[in-house]
Amino acid sequence: MFEKIWRGAIAPIIAALAAVAISSIALLISGNDPIEAFVEMWKTIDSTESVVLIINRAVPYYISGVAVAIGFKMNLFNIGSNGQYLLAALIAGWAGSEVSLPPVLHVMFIFLVAVTVGGLWALIAAILNVTRNVNVVVSTIMLNYIAIGLSSFLLAELFRDEENGGLVAQTKELPASAQIPPLNRVIEFFGFNFAPGVNLYGFLPFAIVLGFAYWLLLNRSRFGYDLRLSGLNADAAEAAGVNPKKMVLITLFLSGAVAGMIGLPYLLADPNFHKYGDAFPTMVGFTGLGLALLGRNNPIGIAAAALVWATIERATQRLGPLGVPPEIGRILQGSFLLVAVIAYEVVRRRNEAAAVASAAAATIAHKHDPPPDPPRESLEKQESPA
């Protein structure tokens, strides 16, 4: 067991050390002291407020990573999650501000709109693939640009909030019935109190449920088995009775539906938003691609990757006063991702080579084993007179 844990931890440890080394070189080149910079990073994240902010920031990253991982499990690269969540957030934010429903139903309505829009937008790429054999990577990338352009048009011409003069391109603010309260009261119930102004956003339980549902679907259901089999060997899956075209349609729809949820932590739980506008985060979907790779498409791994990513972003926010270029954070994130992917592949190949060598050694040893003794009944027959 410990050997398995150690093997799984080798790649992240190597990636972390390499990222620190590469970032230190960049800091030296820019004329800054790496030790001073990393000490300041630690001071930035060494507080309850920072931990809460990191968790809040990691939640949409985690959802983005799960959305991409669903496609990765079938070797479908859904590069269009960014456009899917932006379009879904816009339409869900507008629809949610136009209806009046009880609190729980209002939130469920916005969820339904978001996942439907995201899933249907991803379904376009799936249909192009199964009917015209259009590459999913190419179609989803192109659909990103269409989604961004369509979102800009809808926001400017149809969904803009005209009641406030229409000077700012944004939808109406969601009413209180469509907002998810923070988890502070739940935390305080266990005797822990946050400082004033520190709120743990209430979307965290939804992200946890999503991760469990993802694991359950992929590892404990017939559909998940068919999906994984289709990703490993499409011909074998088809021979086993799995319809490959149907699997592409369902998988990309599910991936897009989860991608449609990426913007909901901002819309429903972040008091700085509760509306869709020009200030809405726009690049979270692309971050999910790297997090799915870092997490090896595992929900726990993706969660750890999202927390690391958000921690680096938080840690590098206060480097400006030291004269440290803000690009250092990007270098730290990028080098961590690149080295981790390489290390994962090296470790995987070494493990496979070790497994092959072990199997070969066992086969050779088995060939040299003495033949088993014949049964006693056979010996008695041979010894008995004819």
C-alpha cells in the first residue's frame, strides 16, 4: 500500500521541486531574491482568510477539471468548455433574473438552464463528429470563438439590464431567492468563527457532490464501463455491443453539461457577481484542461490540483510591492504543469516496464519448476498387476 502511495506521489513531488527551481531561476534573472519572494508567498497564504479565498477560487477550477476529465476518459478532448460555460452562465444568469420562484426551486432552475445550455453547445461538436467525422478538438476550439461572439451579442442587444440606464453591459442581478448563502453558519456550529468579511461560499457542497457523482458514474456503472472501454479500445467496445456514436454523443453532452456549471459558483454564491457582465471571469474553462491532466482524471487528484493552482495564484498576488514581475506566478504554474505531465509519463512507463519484467521473470521461473507429483491413485494403478 505504502509503495503504491509513494509511486503516486513521486510525480507531484518532482513537479513541485522543478517548478520552484525554474521560478527561482526566473527570479534571479529578473534581479530578485528567490528566498525573499517565497517567504512573502508563504506569508500571503498563512492565514484563515487566505485558506478560505483559496477554497472559493478552487471550486470553479475543480468543476472545470471534472468537465474536461469526462471527455478525456473516452479520449475526447473537449477544448470548448470555456465557451460552453460562458454561454451557459450568460443565459442562466439572464433567465434566473427574469423569473420569480421560491429559493430552492430558483437555484434548481438556474442549474437546469446552465447544464442544458452547456450540454447542447457541446452536442454540436458531437453531432459533427459522428455525422461528418469532424475532429472534436478542432470543432470545440472553433465553437469557443462562436460562443464568445454570441455571448457578446446577446449581452449587448438582448440581455442587457436597461433598468439601470444600460450604461454597463451586464444582466440584472439575481434576486435573493437565487443566491446560495455562505457556509459560515455551518462552520460556526462546530465552534469555528471566521473574521468579519470572510465568507466560505456555499457552492462547495455542490462541488463535492459533483466529484462523488463523477466517480460513481465512471467507476460503478455500466455506462462508465462502456465509456472507459471505448476510450481504451473503440474496436473492442464495438465488438462488445457498445454503440460508439451514441457514446460520443452522450459523453460530450455530459462534459458540456458539467462545463455549464463552471460559472455558477460566481453567479449563485459570489456576492461580487450575482450577475453576468464584462467583469465575469472568462478563462476558467481553459484552466480545467491543465487541472484534469495534473489530477490524472481522478476527482481527488483534480481537487488537489485545483487547490494548488488557486494557492499559487493567491501566493503571488502580493509580490508586486517587492518589484517581482506578476509573470512569476504564471511561470510557477506552467512549469509545475509541464513537469508533472512529463513525470507522470516517465513514472507510468517505468511501472509498465517493471510489470513486464516481473511477469517475464515469473514465467521463466515457472518453466523451470519441477513437474507436479502424479496423483496417488495413478501410481496405484501403475503398480497393480495386469
